Amino acid sequence: MDKATQTELEAAAFRRLLAHLDARKDVQNIDLMIHGGFCRNCLADWYREAAEAQGIEMSKDDARTHIYGEPFASWKAKHQKEATPEQVVAFEAAQKKHG
């Protein structure tokens, strides 16, 4: 497989991941962090870092808007719930285990 095709396939997979996460707003970022070690904010950071590696300036807010499909504050107000005590404990344990 040539590099251009590989990049196209990776980009398609990334777009599908974003669509999947968009359809699963019930899955909270803290749950993604507990179980996967990353969340939507991590994806936004990686996206911004990739842009900057290509010489493209991108703010944290612009990257998050791309990942969330709307400004983060708006998404957070509509979809993010307060972490439960159990989630906080699980998050802390995951951080110690993998951190």
C-alpha cells in the first residue's frame, strides 16, 4: 500500500471514530479515560499537535470544536454530566495503573 492510500484510510477511520463518538454522547469523557486512556479532549490535543507539526497554527478551542462538532463549552453544557464518586475513584485507579 502506498503512503497516500494509507493516509486516506487512516483519515477515513478517524472521521468514522469522530462520527461514532458524536453518536454516543452518552459515553462520558471520564469513562473513555477510565477504559481507554484517552478522551475527546485528548483527540483534540492530538489533532492540534498534528496541525502544528505541519506548520498550521490551531488554538485549543478550534481543535476541540473540530472534534466535538461545536464549541466545547456548548457541548459540555448539553452532554457532560458531573462525574460520580465511583467514576472519580475508577479514574484515579486507572491513572495510577497506567499513568
